[in-house]
Amino acid sequence: MSSQNPLLCVENLHLAFGEKKIIQGVSLSVSAGETVAIVGESGSGKSVTALSLLQLLPHVSITGRCLFGGENLAEKTPQQLQKIRGNEISFIFQEPLTALNPLHTVQKQLSEALLLHQPSLTKQATSTKLVEALKNVELLDTQRILESYPHQLSGGQRQRVMIAMALLNNPKLLIADEPTTALDVTTQRHILALLQKLQRENGMALLLITHDLTLVRRIAQRAYIMKEGRVIETGKLPELLENSTHPYTQSLLLPMPTRPAVTGDTATVYRAENVRVWYPRQKNFWGKPTSYTKAVDGISLSLQQGRTLGVVGESGSGKSTLGFALLKLIAAQGEFTYQGQSLNSLSANRLRLLRREMQIIFQDPFGSLSPRRTVGETIAEGLDIHLPCKTPEERAEKIATALVEVGLEPSMAHRYPHEFSGGQRQRIAVARALILHPKVLVLDEPTSALDIATQRQVVQLLQDLQARYGMAYIFISHDLKVIRALAHDVLVMQQGVVVERGSAEAVFQHPQQAYTKELLTAAFATETEAYQQLEEFLSPRLQEAERGEFTDKSFDETIAEARGETIKP
């Protein structure tokens, strides 16, 4: 225990779904103002442990004590818990697309979270608090965000809305389940600085559930390592990671597999020129657009057989939109050529046939998996359409092989998506795309929800499959460590345009643009350097927030101004 009177104290927690034991004897504590991390592989019980604290799990058997402020939460009535949830204890859920209501705007959902616990607020005060909350998480286009529905935002923007909602009522304890998973590294630093600032001002405690050891090292004082529903190791940081005695904890510290070299020239399998995706922002009286949001603006690229093109950039920079445009999943202007054949003039049926050779792994695995289909049915969907098997036994064998390739058990084919953790669902999405062995595969943040050990496994799997089948990858990610392990070439995107491109070696070792340098600094700086840079980069912004002042400058513009630099509009 961290102190004699911790804010949160969990004692001998056991949890079971029916006869299946999920959590076995977990004890942990968090003191006021302290940051404690729970680290473990996908399916280890991290999220289930946190959800059980506020009785957010239906149809489970729970034993043990959960003391918050000296009172046992297990003895609270639903009405008493409602006053605590989102007020004294807030939760940032792992998958914002499923946690946010698809039928309501961001404004309605934020207002509900605020007014439920502060009903006396006036309309003007509520509006002011909502705008301030969005700006705190680096969402500066506040009016558009407030009027948007969750599906109209990028994954990173949805994640920041979730964080803003959790912080609205200045909770005593914030439980954050992978809070920075969908965020680019610069926004991660801003969010971490914001959380640390709130901790200093309000004494807020933070229980962090994450697989990101860099994040753990930077902000946590203590950590609990979980595996198979048990705490296997605990201690203060960084001593715990540096002097670990358990093989599993040591395995979390292993580096990513090195990128395999590609020798000689390879054939170009895909080429795109002057790709544009513009969304009307304003229309005149006759309904004709007068201004546009340029999500992707004039990007050209080529993709070679057996090579990986890494696409990196901040949340909302247009990375995912570019991927959708390249596969003709959304309307886009430009010239698209696959294996020498123009895609612009192809019929819908012909494009449908090409889906076997051009696949995509979506960013949100829960949103892209049908809740009505078993995992086996989901994985075999493309197989049944494009490569139907002759016998049920052959079909079952291919499903089992796909599951094993991504580190899952063949018996899981009969279960449904809601029965899996976020990381496991991500692996199911990978298996669904890879079962067809496509020639072009767009991977939209495929490792973002995975723990470090599983990330290495998936990266190694992708490398092996690429070497075996000669697939070309477009790998979209904000995780530069994974990009460095996989990509042969890199595009750096900002605000819908490419600001830097080149071979992975050139971009990582000799970046030319200030924005690229910021991304690399945030991802690969040593811990001491990271803390110093965090203060240097964010000090002007945090001073504005403390004075209650906000500007419409982007985070990068704020950094550039502090350094006496300029960023091209």
C-alpha cells in the first residue's frame, strides 16, 4: 500500500463470469494526487478490474472490498453510485466510438455529463465550460466538434472528447483505460501535461490502465503488473521495470523486431496522384458549397510489392481518410492505378471483385465487427465471398489457422466480439483481413489497442506474411516505434497534406521539418529529456490555461511561436 489512508483501496478482489474465474485475489491502492498504473497483456484482467470498482459489469460474481474515501463501494445503492460516477470517480473508456452515444451530438453528451452533477449551471456557464473542456484537450475547432456526432470525428478526436467528458466535474479519482491509445505523440504530451496539472491543483488521483511502458515510465509513481487475472509484480517506478525478476515483466521490455531489408527494385502495385477529399463546410442559398474542409489535399504516392509505406501524423491530419480514399471506400478525386489498371472508370461490381486483393484493417475493432456474428463467421465473411471452401472442414481449418496466426485459440471462433478484450478484438480484425492474403493491405492503427508483447507478435506476423506473400502495406499509425519496425518508406501528414516524405532511414535519422522533429522527439527521447521538453513545449499553453486564456492556435503553432519559428499555413 502506498499510504495508511489511500483514497482507493481494493482488497482481495475476486471476479467470475459464471464458473469462469477472471480476477483472482487482486489488491491495489491509489492515494490522492498519485498516479498508479495497471500494466498487462490483452485479456489479463486490467479493464475488468477497473470496471468492477464502479459495478459497471453485468451478470458477474464479485467478492472482496473496494474502499473509496473509506466507504465500501460494493455496499452502495445504484442511486448512490450514480452520484459518484462521473463526479467523484470518472472513467475514460478504451473504445470511444462505443462509449459515446451515436444518436447524440458531442454537445448534448457533454452537457448531460456536466448538468447531471451540476444542475444549477446556467446555459451560458455550461456553454463556457464545454468550450474550455474541449480546448483543454486540444480540440480548438470547438463549434464544429460540439455540433458533430461521434462518427463524424476521427478516432483521436473521439478519444479527446471522452477525456474532456471525464474531466468536466474535476473528479477525485480518474480511471483511464488506455487514454492515449488513439492520440498522436504531441497530443499525448499535451494530455499528460493537462492531467498532471489537474493533479497538482486538485489532488486528483489517476489509475492508469495501459500497455504503453513509455507512458508508465513518464507519469506513474507505482505500477501493478497483471497476468491471467493476478497481480504478479508490483513496486515503485522506474525501479520495478529496471530490476524486475518476473519473466513476463522482463518480456514487456523487449524491443520491436527489426525491419527486414528489401533488396533490388520491386514492381509498383499501386499508384495515386493528386488525391483530394474535400467535405463541404458551408453552403449558399442554393445549396452550393462555398467553403470546404480539406481532409486530404493533393497527395501523391506509390506503393511497391513487398514494401511498407508508413503514414504518420497527428490525430485529424487525414491519415485514415487517405487510406479510405486509396481503397475507393469514400468519394475522392485523383488518379488511382492498381497494377497498371485505372480504378477511376471501374464499375462497382469490378471494384467489389478487387476487394480480395485490397483489404483494410479498421482503427476501431469493436465498431467494425458485427455483434450478431461469431468470430468465425466474421473471419470467414470475405472467404465465403471471394474464395469459398469446398467443405465445412476446409473452412473451419482456414478459420483456425487465421486465429492461431494472430495469437488466438481456434476455440474462440464460436464466441462473439463482446466477449473479448479490446486487444483481442484487434487481433480478430487482423485475422479477417489476412485470411485472403491480399496484395495491398491498408492497416489503420492495427496495433494501437495491443499490449507491447502482442504488438511485437503482430509486427513479426506482418513481417513474415509480407516476406511470404509479397504483400504491400500502407501502415497508418501514430506509434513511431511500430512504424520504425515495419516501414520502408514514410509519409508525414499534417492538416491534410504531406509535409515530409522519404525512406524510413532518412526520415528517422535526418528529419527536415520541425513537425517531424517534434514527433520523433516525443516518441524516442529519453525520460529525462522528455520531462524537460514537456515543460519547454507546453509551458506557454499551460500558463494560458491557468489564466483562463485560450487561443485558436494549434498546438504546433504554439510550440513554434515559443521557439521563434513559423509553420507554413
